[in-house]
Amino acid sequence: MAGRPYRRHRQITVVSLLLLVLSMTFGPTPSSAAGSEWWVPTARPAPDSQINVTGAPFTGTDSAGDVRGFVDAHNHLFSNEAFGGRLICGKVFSEAGVADALKDCPEHYPDGTLAIFDYITHGGDGRHDPVGWPTFKDWPAYDSMTHQANYYAWVERAWRGGQRVLVNDLVTNGMICSVYPFKDRSCDEMTSIRLQAKLTYALQAYIDKQYGGTGKGWFRIVTDSAQARQVIEQGKLAVILGVETSEPFGCKQILDIAQCSKADIDAGLDELYALGVRSMFLCHKFDNALCGVRFDEHGLGTAINVGQFLSTGTFWRTEKCTGPQKDNPIGQAASEAEKDLPAGTEVPSYDENAQCNVRGLTDLGEYAVRGMMKRKMMLEIDHMSVKATGRVLDIFESASYPGVLSSHSWMDLNWTERVYGLGGFVAQYMHGSEEFSAEAERTDALREKYDVGYGYGTDFNGIGDHPAPRGADTSNPVTYPFRSADGGSLVDRQTTGARTWDYNTDGAAHAGMIPDWIEDVRRVGGQDVVGDLLRGAESYLGTWGGTERHQAGVNLAKGAAATASSEEWNPVTSYTAGRAVDGDPATRWAADWSDDQWLRIDLGATNLVGRVTLDWERAYGKSYRIELSADGQNWRTAWSTTTGDGGLDTARFTGTPARYLRVLGVERGTEWGYSLHEVGVYSG
């Protein structure tokens, strides 16, 4: 029910007093403490879910001037609008009330037999009691894949329990939509993304009405880090829009042929930015025209691989990994989804020793990455293949760009320090308290080294499992009521309708159980891990703010005069030295096929040189030196390596005045010569 509009006080008469009494009797029921308890709405819809948290949300900053609070770095509020609109059942909110919002999909009646996606991905028969409000016999539940877990009042409870940042990833998958038999709308991915963004703003307005008008509610969509910081200091929830979809901007690939252009990417990024999106994945589940993906495991992996084939015409392809990082093992368990394959087509088997996707970051993908950098957006690297992730980190390191996020444990742990070294942010999937605590402990030393906080990615409404109950008979159960992690609020069991959830026996059934889960983590993992989580908001904003402040360095080598010891001859294409400094990543310098070769660049004047980037073609230097000179005659080594592995190398060293720079090859990494697409020279 909408709150009454604000009126300026006038002289109170008997008539106005009578009207006031009548309005209190027949209108929305205001909070008895609404005047002082700003966090309590003046006109909550009735009936509605309870919050079951008392006490003031913490506001302001700590003694160091930092904001406090938890970060859910990966959630999908409105995925019920995705995949054709009938895969996730129930709504985040409804003007018609909770009974309309929290009801099952019509095809799930009478017993869940047609809950097809549940048993395709997780086995069983999908049967359940479809009734939601007010009984909730079978859902939401920690192992229920296709029912609303983000009802707005449950998100409110998470906020009241200490959460201060929520990343709402707008999500969909056109192929899943097309093969799922129940749908009530188009499968176009960008159409769904637009709708979910619109509904996020509608949710903000819906909550604002409960608090008396625009801007007064606790749910605040923010578009820059300063705005987010102000919201958190007020004790409210800063909501950031992200995107996680398989074919953004229509960038799918069919038989390895891209179906989008650079113009499509620019237009798509501009549109998303205008919608308020500030972070996104470039690939998700299926290889697309931008990058290869990290594989899914088990039966879900088989189902996704089938979808990959139906969408792109190719199954996932693997190769042996070249380093310690590896993509997930491909799930090869049987899946109902295989029935959708054309007759005679089978999911291939895979070599256990080849666990890396052959597909990395494509040229279009690199264009998209650099486009995000120009727009100061943050890039999510979870779901990217090892090959694609490595290239992205190389690009970011070459530019000292901090905008990298790993939001739900899909990044290879071997990359964690590179992310922290850039100034990026890492969150772990919402695992059970034992697993969450163990993984947090594995990376604790890195967080201490880089002085950063931690986050969690709940992935609610993301078709994934959530923490199961540890049981009421465990030695250290959650006891109700308990104090929130900051100590300011009292949290009791959560009740919606006739159902009351207890974390010990129900686990993380919905977003409202986040405070209970954190208390369980505290009991299992100790106060230190919860302390790191409380620092999550500050660290996330640090990454975002650093991204916004990033300034692209001036490439002193672009267009400079260049000479080389040799230049490979080709009757069709030029491989002259100047091609390595022409600003075009598609051209390159190539030397003759021998070890001792060099490329010399004249910067035109003396400059302070402190960083050099080398973008190698497949013919790279295994051992080489970067030398500087003031006069072109006397050289000193500024940086060297004997373990080069190609790709994009970044050399950093103490800033040194120099006019001339020389890349001196000592040993080739291949049978060919040395070949560089581009050399960048920067002051710092």
C-alpha cells in the first residue's frame, strides 16, 4: 500500500484532527516508532513477510574513516524475468501483494511434475508442493533451483543484518530460453537485460513509497563509488547493476564465425552504461565471439555443453594447460538435455589431462575489454577460460587498471594474487560455513598482504545450490536470537506467512537467511573471517573508485621512429620496425629467424621511462633485455627476463631519463624469429 504524500503542518483544527484519527484507523498502519526509527517503513504492505531483526542499522564510518558492511557481489534479483520468464517462479515484489509475488509457476501445479529444469540439472523428479504464500511447505529451500529466493523483504533482512553492497547481475541465456518449453516472452538476451534493469529501478520506487517518497527507502541504486559511499554511510544498501549473459550485444559465434562487430560492441556498452551498469561478464556458459568459457562440471556440464552445441554448432574443445591454472573438468555425466541433440550427434568425451579451453580472448573480446576500460567499467573474470583470463590480466597489468572482479569462486585460485596486485576485488561463492571458512583461510595471507576485505557471492536465483543445514544437533549451532556481526541488531528466526526458517534445519533457503549464514560462518570459522567480510564494502568501493580514477598513460613510443637489426621480408605484408609502434595491434614487426636481434625506438626527446609493454605475436622472446640510452650509443639494462612465455609482457622499473629504448633478443621462444605487434613506452 502506498504511503500518504507529505504535507506541511498547518494549524490543527477539530476537523483535521478527526480526519487524522480516521486515516490512522482505516489507512496503512504506521510504525509506532517511525519518527525515530528511520529504518522502519511507515506503510508496509499488509500482509507481508516479517523481517525479524530489531535495532538500528549501523551508519557512518569506523575510526579509520572506512565504511563497514558485507558485500553480496553476485546476485540475480530479477532472473524470474529471464529465460523466457518461466524458469524461476515467483517475483521480487508485486503491487498486488505478497500472495501474488510468492506463487509457483502454473505448470508446476499440482505436484511439480513439470519442474523440468530441476531434474534436467540435478536429477530426481522435480516434484514438490507448489504452494508458496502462506504455507511454503517445499520452497524456498536451499536445494530448490527454480523458485524465488530474493523477495524484497528477504533482501531487506539481509540489509538489516549488515549487508551494505548488493551487485544485481542482470542475467539470461537465449539458448536455455529457446529449448525450455514454458515461456511467455521473447528469448532475446538484450531485451531481457533491459527489462531487468527497468524492474530494479521499479523496486527502488516501490520501497521508496513505503518510506514516504523518492529517495527515502533503504534500497539505493548507485552509479559511482562516491554515491555508493554516501549511501552506505547513511546505513542503507548500495545496489550496483552488473550483467552476466552468454551473448552480450548479440556477440554469439556460429561455427567460430562472430555474429557481431566492433560497432555492435560500442553501441552495447554505451547502452548498458546509460542503464547504470558498471560491471559485467563478457562470456558466460557458452563460448561466444568475445571469449572462451570456464567449463561446468557434472550433469550440469553435460547440459550446458549441449546448449553450447545448439547455440554455436560446436562443443567445448580442450587442450593441455600450459601453466598451473586450469579450467573446471567438463561434466560428462548423462543428462536429459542430450535428447535435444540432432539424431546421430553425441557429446564428445574428453582427455583428463587436457583441462583448458582452446578458446581464449578473441580480437573482438579484446576490443570489448578496452572499451570497458575507456568507460571505467569493472570486468568480471569468473566464467572466462584460463586463456582468456590470462590475457585480460596481462592487459590490465600493462595499463595498471584495477577494475577486475572475481565474484563467486569461478576464478582459478592461482590468479588471486594477480587480482589483488591490480587492486581488484575477490568474493567467494556462498558455500557452507565449513567450506567457506576453509577457502577464506587459504587466501587469508594474501588479504593481509594487500590489506583488503572479502566478499561473498550468493548467486540467489542463479540456478545453483546453497548452503545445506548442518543440523540442530551440531556441536555449535546458530542460537536464536543472536547479535548481528556489528553487534547493533538482534536477529531472530525469519518468518514469512505460516513458515518460520531456522538456519540449523533449513540452511540458506533465501536471501533473508544471509545474516544467519554469516553467524554460522562465525561459529565455524571464527571472528576473523567475519571481520574480513565486514571490510568488504570498503574494499569493493576501493576497487570501483580506483577504476573510476584510472588515467590511461601516454604511449611515448606511438608513432616514434623505429629501426631493427632485421626485418622479415614478405611480398604481400610489411613487417618493418615501424609496425611495432604504429598504434595498430593488427600489424607487427618480425625479425629474421635467429637469436641475436634487436628493435630500437627513438622517442624524439628525453623522457622519464618506467614501464614498457610488449605485445608478442606467436614468435616471442624467451630471454631478452630492455635497454635505455640517452644518446643512442651508451646503453644500460633497465629490465630483463629469461622466462618469457609470450603474450603481453609488462616490464616495470625505476623511472629513468632516456631518449632511446632497445628490446634486445637473446633467446627465441620458438623456431621462428622475434615478432612484436606493439611496444608501449610509458613514464610510469
